[in-house]
Amino acid sequence: MKNILFLLFALSFPEIHAQHTYAFFGSFNRDKDTEGLYVYELDTLSGKLSKITSFTGILNPSFLTVSPNGKYVFACTESKTKNSGSVSNFEFNPEKKSLTFISKQKSGGENPVYLTIHQNGKWLVNGNYTEGSVSVYPVSENGQIQPYVQNFQFSEGSVNPDRQQQAHIHATVFSNDFKYMFLPDLGADKIRAYRFESENSQPLQPADIPFTPTVPGSGPRHLTFHPNGKFAYCIEEMGGAVSVYSYENGKLNNLQRIHTHSEKYKDDSESSDIHISPDGRFLYASNRGNENNIAIFSILDDGTLKTLGYQSTKGKHPRVFNLDPDGKFLMATNAGTGTVIVFRRNPETGLLKKVGRKIKIKSVSCVEIRRY
């Protein structure tokens, strides 16, 4: 009887229990007097995107992350801006469908490219590409980003004189248990590692194994962990490959290296982003350059990958893509053509099919998706 009454109540007042899924888009707007940060609502039945708000007054919010409670959107701002570079954040109110600027701090470099936040919401970590550095910021209870308390500068490069004269940190990624931080360094061909002690006033501390070397000239870019925490996957921008690792307590052990591109394209792959479906069965990796597609892999029981196929992103330069929390949809941001394409994901085959119409956002550079 109680279940029946609850069902009748829910049907009478659906707005109380309704959930909404929002997509946050950043861009290289190049002009802070134009829109830079956008919020769209995703129809989780059709895959349609509907714009609900945007923010004007920030320059090049090129990469985003959302706080664990969904209240704050953090952005790399003033990216690719000479003698500048900052991190900013905004409060998102899903009821009012509004974005409100909160705070900004120097990034510790002129080209911040990746942000991540600790599960406790108290620490923000930023990677600066051009100078090859990482910065760690406390975040106060009211959402204010405080000045960074750590800024590590790396120097050494690797074998490619055009791309690797010095370090280039391209991502800051927590292990699933948030005890370690990993920093793919495109310039040095290393995945750097630190312990993360969240109760310490300076939480980044040396790890027993300070780095994992990658193939010379491969240029590690982004890293993701399997939901089971036993495997890690690093996409290599210059090598056009995914390296697969077993993982335990801060240690990466190489299992496999597999190309993200078909035999047709052996050069200029410019691999960029990497994500795993929530069920842990499929891995997706984006290629820019000549291909402009998503490579689709199945994940085998031992963590290794098997190529399933490729899906065109129907645009140029898919810098960042993402999946919704249920894994029903994949959104690709084509920075070169300024378009967002939504694909429905087949949960059994892992394959993708375009749905809805493309969304035009000038120089769109990234997407974060969250359910409220």
C-alpha cells in the first residue's frame, strides 16, 4: 500500500523527483566580451541539447571540471594568453539555471589546460602545458579558490626537438581512491606520480615511483582509470596510441600499446581525449589531424583492448569528448568547426550513432556532463 501511495504522489508531483542532465561547454572565445562558457540541458530520451544559459566576461575557458556536489564549475581561463593564465570558478544554480562568477587565481603558467578536483571538494589541481608545471589550490567552503600552495615546475624534454624541448604537463588525474595524482607529461614522455595527502597543507608529496616512462616521442596526453581501479589507460598525442597499464598503489605496469588509428592513417593522428563507459566494457579515444574520429575499443577481462571501429565526429579537431552519467550518450566537441555532436551509444556493442542536430558553439573546446 505504501508503494502505491508513493507512486501516486510521484506521478502527481513529477517535478519533485525529476532529474536533469546538464552539459557544460568551454571554448577558446578569444574575446572576453563574447560568450565563453555555456550550459545546455540534455534530453536523456532523444539526445537533444537545449541551451539554458551562458557566461560572458572570461577569456578562453578552455577546460572545465565540476565539483563533486555539482555546485561549482571550475575553468582553465586565459589559456594560450601571453603572460597570463588563470583558473576561475562559477556557481551553477540548476533551479535558476544561472552561472555566477565566484573567484579567480593565477594558474602558475600562461597556458592552463586541465583541472581536477578532489572528491572532498577542498583541493583543485591544475596543469600548465607550456611551462610544464602543476599548481595545487585550496578551495574554501564558500567555493572561493585560494592562491596555490604548491607549484612544481618541470624542465626536461625528450626526443622530438619540435614538440619536446621541455616538459609539457597535459593532465592532472587522481587515482580512483584519490590517494595518488598522475601527470601525463607530453614533453618528457613520462607519466609523473605523486602521493596526495588531502589532510596535509601541501598535499602533493613524492611517490615511491616518481614516474612511469612512455615510448620516446609518444607524447602522453590524457589518462583515465577503469571503474574497477585495476587498470589505467593513457592516450598518446604524438604516438597515436593508447598505452594500457595494470595499476596498484601508485604503480603502473605496462600491459599493451595499441594504435588509435586505422592502417589508412599512420601519421598526423593527434590523439587527444580518452574515456571509459560507466559499465567498464568499452573505451573511447579521439583523434584529430586527418581522421577526426572516435576510436572504439572493447575492454577485455585482463584490461587489454580490442579495436571495434571508428566513428567520425562529423567535424574537425575533436579536442575533448565525454559521456553522460548513464553512458547512453557521447558528446564530441569539434573545436575546428565549432560544433557539438551527440551520439547515442549502443550498450551492447559500444558503437555510436549520431542523434539530433549539431550545436554551433564557436571554437568549442571541452564538455563536462552532470546529472542534478
